[in-house]
Amino acid sequence: MPEHKRKVGDRGQVTIPKELRDRRGIKGGDEVEFVEVNNEIIIKPPTDEERLAEGYRKRAERSRELAEEMEEASAEATGHLGDAPGWSE
């Protein structure tokens, strides 16, 4: 991975190299997050809240689908095997 060195200006400003901006989709006017991890400063695009929410919606939908599949499988097993002796809910 090539290193990109930049000087920090008097007001703490640093230019993110164009190659990195292009690769990460960072454009002028975009916000970035600064995170300190293990004595390193990481600059990253902020979390896209809508994309994150969409991921949660998809996961919730898949959980509902799996619950429905398990309900059908459980009913089928009960139909074939009957109630387990000594089992109470």
C-alpha cells in the first residue's frame, strides 16, 4: 500500500490525496470522521445512516422469514412425531 505524506497546515488542515478520495468516494464538501484507534488517527467517510437502516430492515425481514420457516417445520415435525412426552410450554 503506497504511503501518502502531507504537511499539516498552521490551522491543522491536511489535504486528503486525490487517489484516496476517489477510491473512497469522498468529494469536496463531504464530511469525514476522525477516529483514534491504538494511537493512530483514522479518517473515514461517515456512516451512511440510510444504508445502515436498510441493512437492518433486510436483516429483520430475513429473521421473519426464518421464523415462518421454522414454524412450518415445527408444525410438520409435530404432525409426524406427535407431542414430545413430558414437554410443556
